[in-house]
Amino acid sequence: MGSLFRSEEMTLCQLFLQSEAAYACVSELGELGLVQFRDLNPDVNAFQRKFVNEVRRCDEMERKLRYLEKEIKKDGIPMLDTGESPEAPQPREMIDLEATFEKLENELREVNQNAEALKRNFLELTELKHILRKTQVFFDEQQAAPAIGVRNKSRNRYQQMADSHREEEQVNLLGEEGIRAGGAGAQGQNLKLGFVAGVILRERLPAFERMLWRACRGNVFLRQAMIESPLEDPSNGDKVYKSVFIIFFQGDQLKTRVKKICEGFRATLYPCPEAPTDRREMAMGVMTRIEDLNTVLGQTQDHRHRVLVAAAKNLKNWFVKVRKIKAIYHTLNLFNLDVTQKCLIAECWVPLLDMETIQIALRRGTERSGSSVPPILNRMETFEDPPTYNRTNKFTNAFQALINAYGVASYREMNPAPYTIITFPFLFAVMFGDLGHGAIMALFGLWMVLKEKPLAAKKTDNEIWNIFFGGRYIIFLMGVFSMYTGFVYNDIFSKSLNVFGSSWSINYNTSTVMTNKALQLNPGKDYSGTPYPIGVDPVWQVSDNKIIFLNAYKMKISIIFGVIHMLFGVFVGLFNHRYFKNKLAIYCEFIPQVIFLVFLFFYMTLLMFIKWTKYSADSATDDLSPGCAPSILITFINMVLFKPPQKGYCNPYMFGGQAGLQKFLVVIALLCVPWMLLAKPIMIMRSRKQAAHQPIAPYSNENGDAEGGLNQHNAVQGDGTQQAAGAAAGGGGGAGHGHENEEMSEIFIHQGIHTIEYVLGSVSHTASYLRLWALSLAHAQLAEVLWNMVLKNGLQQGGWIGGIALWMIFAVWAVLTVGILVLMEGLSAFLHTLRLHWVEFQSKFYAGLGYAFQPFSFEMILESSSNSTED
């Protein structure tokens, strides 16, 4: 079988590389992405390995590139991304890269420091400009009016410190005699006040005022005015809003106290001359310096922009080169040095089919490095479990991801992914069956498939979108299959399509039809005898017993699909047993499992088909009329309990000899339970006793090499009853474990657990498939509720008002349909389908105890690095 059905055959190889050729050879293998290296120095600290200094240099280069990237993104400069992946540079090119990054970083840091100093100077000058303007207005008003009038005008103009202590503040500041002296024109000593001016963040101003009032006990006089335009903080570039303030006080003690309060609130104080002439001269000087600073700042920003634009053109390629160099040296740290210190030794897992490709890549790397000694790749014998490697493409990758989310397959175990490609969308469609809703989902998936290249190039970090885009082929197939099942259900937005014409006819006259709300059609007379060609007859859409009919129909097909699905899973397990030559599992697990499932549950599905085909309304005898058809569920319960059916007017059996056949089937099925429980442990116990009396055979290793598949850990000897450790994929819903080192009690317990799991699981899993019926019924009923409660009201409106109402109601109906029925119901059906595959299907054969093949691949490393950077 191909690698899609089973994982690739892997082999463990030993690689010998010359020291001068190791870098180039590992680079070629990284481009190829088909080799998984093993760590040969697990006990050596990461800081004590040979190439730790080179890794540190790469880390430092990556740090500088991240700094450049942050500055480029801050300025909103687009970074050129050609989508190409340059080759890993030679080790000697690292020096040139380091010098380039060092020069760029130093230049950019110097420019940033100069720009920050200039912006800080510009901020100070701008704040000083606002202080001179605002204080000039205050002093002009002070000269034009008496002291008390000035205070009232200032309060009305700036609306500051509106509290009940305003009058008391001025009395405490000037004193009554000072006010009278001032009013008389006297120049008393009490009226000679000092002042400080500055700016403060607007949000700190209320607390600042309260602190001044309390600390100075009302003996200061504060005026403030808002700066309307925001100012730029030079340290982080944020916009901040500030206010200008001026504080009047008397005496050096208050001056010291006021300055400490300003310092505590991080207010910036600026010199403000007392004389108007000096203030005007300072303002003119400030304006001149601001203009000069604007010019210098513009030139600095232009120079910074040019540096960043030049760096943005090569930044993506630089990141790729540095990460490739770092990955190569990380990998070289996994190697061992030989005693001569001239040869590097590595061990690696490689796919058997790609050995020749890897050899060609190694030769190409040797030629690039100029080495004259070719690399040596030897296959090794090992008893370790190889990694699991399933080749996928963009179509199968999403389905394989669903399987790996449950567990990575054991080595060379049957891979459920190819079967899931069909069964997953089909079981989803059974629950989601609607032609309209399926079309919406299929169109969305088709759009993502057709536009996958431009959509993939966007590389968004939206997690929900990435999930949808990664599963675009699953979504498309689920939509297509849902359209098919919707066509079979004859359901499109809760309505039906009459494509082929109904097989039922109304034989009542017009008056009878118009005067009776409900009429019954006789299948014997009103049915043509020829069924609707595909799916459900559209007449059921208008019938009152629609739900009763669809309930019985969907419930039965759910059980039929479930039993077939589980039987298929058991038979897939047979391929595992045959591949691993595990005859004991075939005779002691597979055969009783199939008999148990077929004799009980598959027999129940056969009764459903017999009931459908044997009983009809036009039958010649009453025993075969629909009213005499026995219940499948009651028949099955009576069969398992050995309970005879109740005799009545109708025959409780569907065919002759049914009672004896059912007893035979149940007895055989019950005998399969001890068969599964005891046969395998007893056979193992017998084989151990036989082996204890046999002479020790010479060691043979013929099946242990890579050509033997490296998976033959269970060599079957003699009658096929002995198993060795590491057998993959046994029956009974779990892995076939090696038993030669286990106690017999543990083997009996282990087998008992698997037997109980299978027997009880067969019952519970069969019932679990009824979710197909339940979700299908719920989806159809929700669609019908939305139609009758929402869209139907719009269709019943008339006139131009009805047109507007229909437009609005249709929008509501469309939003609810997409949001609830497509998204929420689709997610619910997806999760239920996932459970049916993980639990009911894969438990019959899938062990999932392997570990994934993780090759040294530049593509995977760069993709994970870019994702972590976006996060």
C-alpha cells in the first residue's frame, strides 16, 4: 500500500561528514526536509556544545533584525516579501552580515537618540511658548483692573478653582490691610508677590490644586489654562494633554514648598520674566528656535526614513538567512566528533524511498564546500520504534491533521485518513442535510480553494480564519455532501423540490378538499406503486405526519450507517494483523469481534430491510399489512433476553424459523465473549511453557534491518502464538502490546479490559450513531421554525410596504440562517462527526501510539518562526 494508507518505511542511518563539508551538507538536507536527526549528546549542556558560539552570534543577529523590524513597523514602512527563500549563506558570509546589522543598528540608535533629544527640546520650547502666551494674558488683565477685579475676571475667564474657599484664599494671601492699601494705590511691602510658572499633565491638575491648598494652607494663588492642542511625548511618541499654571506666593518658605509640590507631581517649571518687554523678547526668541528645530527634526526624520526604507527591502531575506544559519548550527550541535576532530558523526531517520535523493543532496553539499572526501551514509540495525511519516498534500493534510489530533499512528499502522476523506463529510452531511445550507457551505469552501494562493499570501494572525482556511477542502466536501443528502431528504431551507413529480395523487373531489382541513391518503389506492426516483417524495412536506415518517426513516438509516461503519473499522484492523503477521490477534480477537457484531447488530439491520420490503399497504394478506409489522427494537430486546413475543392477531415473526435463528445467533455471540477474554492469554501461557522446555536458539537478526521494515518487533514463530514487544495495532480497540515481559495476571487483566470495552462499546457505539438522526431532525426543525416564524411573515405582506418589509425580514432571516443553521449547527455537526470517527470508528483498530516524523526542514522552521513572531 502507498504511504497514504500506511506510514512510510523508515530506516536509521549513520552519517559521516568531513568538518569542512558538514555545514553545506546539512544545509542541503534542510532544503530537502526528509531527515530527522537524533541527539547524540543528550547529556551535554547546551552551552558546552561545539557550535554554541555560532548559535549565540545568530541570536545576536536575530535580535538586531527584530529591532530593525520594530522600527520599520513603527513608521508603517512596507517590507518587501518576494516569497522566495534564499539559500543559507556560507559561514564566511556571517561576518559580512554581522557588520551590516551592527552598522544599521548603531546608525539607527544614533538617529533615534538625536531625534529624541530634539523632540524633548522642541517640547520644552513649545511648553515655554504656551506659558509666555497664557501668562501674558493674565498680566495684561492684572494691569487693566484692580486686584479684586482682576481676580474675578480671571475666574470668569479661565473658570479655575471653583470652590468655596476662593475669597478666603485671597484674604489669606494679601491680608485686609494689603487689599485696602492696594485699593488706595499704595505700594506696600505685603503686595510684593513672587510667582512660578510651568506645565502639568491635565489629569493631575485637580490633585495638584488640592495638594497646594492643603500644604500651603490657602496662602497661594493659582491660575491655570488648558493647552488646546496635544503635545507629543518624546520618549514614546504618545499624545498627551497638558495645562499651563502660574502660582503666586509670598516669602521664600512658600516658594520652597511650592517647588517641592511641583516636583512631586512631575510638573515642569520654566523661567518667566516679570517685565512685559522681557517676556515679549523671550517669546520671539522661542519662536525662532522652534522654527529652527522643526527644520532639523524634518531632516533627521528624512534620514531615519531613508535608512529604514533601505533596510525594509532586505529584512525578510536577512531573517531567512539568519534563521537558516542558526538552524544549521543547532543541528550540528546534535552531531558527535570522532577522535581525530576532523569528522562529524550523525544518526538520523530517513524514509527508505528517499535514500537516493538524500545521497544526491549530500553529494551536492560536498561539491559546494569543495571537499574531496565524500559523505558516508550507512544503514543501521535497530530495535527502536521508528517515527511515523505520512506523506500529505494540501488536500489530504487537513484530514491527516484530524487523525493526528487523536493520536499519531503507530509505525506502519493502518492510517484512517484516506477513509476519513469520504466518511467524515458523509456522516456530517447526514446530520446537516439541506440543499440550501450545503450550497452556502460549499460555495464558501470553493471560494477559499480557488483563492487559496492570494489568501495564503496574506498570512493573517487571526486564529479563527486560519482554522477555516486550513480546513477549506473539508468545508467544501462537507458542503457538497450536504447538498447530496439534502437532495435525498428533499429539503432546501425547509421546503421541498418537486423535480420528478409526486407518486401520490388526490382522488377526492374539489368540495371535499376545500371543506376538510385534513384528509388521509390511502397508500393502497392513492399511491402509484412507483417510488419517487431519488430521495423523499415531496408530498411529505405538506403532510401532518411528516415528523413521524422522517423520524422512523432517519433513525433506521442512522443505525445502518453506524453498524456498517463499525464493521468496516473491525475489518481495517484485519489488515493490521495480517501486515504484522499477528495470527494470534486474528484468531483470538478479530474473528470473535466480527461474529459478535454481525450476529447481533448487523442482524438487526437486516431486519430493517426485511421490514421495509415485506410489509406494504397493498399486500394480499393482513399479516403483511403495515399494521402487523413488528417493532425492530422490541424484537431485538426479546431476542437478547430469550423472551418469546406476545401472541396476537398478527404474526410476531417476519419469516419462518426466526425464533430458532435468533436464539442461535445470541448463543454464538455470547460464546464470543469468553473467546475474546480467555483465548489469547491461554495461548500465550501455553507458548511460554513450550518455550521454557526448548533449547535456546542462536541469535538471528535477519528481520531487524531497515529492509525488513524496522517494525518487525513481533516475529511469529511456530504456530504464530509468540509476540515480541512493540507489535503495533492489535484488536479490541487498542494496541497489540508485547507480552513476553509481562506477568500472566497483567495479561489477563489487560485482555479483560479490552473485551469489556468492545462488548459494551458495541452496544453504546451503536446507540451513539443515533446522533445522526437527532441532529438531522433538529436541523430540519430549526430551518422550518425560521421559515415559518420569520420569512413567511414577509412573504404574506402586500403592496409597496410589503416589499420594504420583505427586504428587511429577508435580511434578518439570512443572518439567522447563516449564523445559527450554517455556523452553529455546522460546528455542532462537525464535533459530533469527529467524535464518531475518534471513538466509534478508530477504536476498532487504531492504536495511535506512535510519534511523528519531525524532519530537519527549513520550510517548517521558517513557518514556525514567522508564526511565533506574529503571536
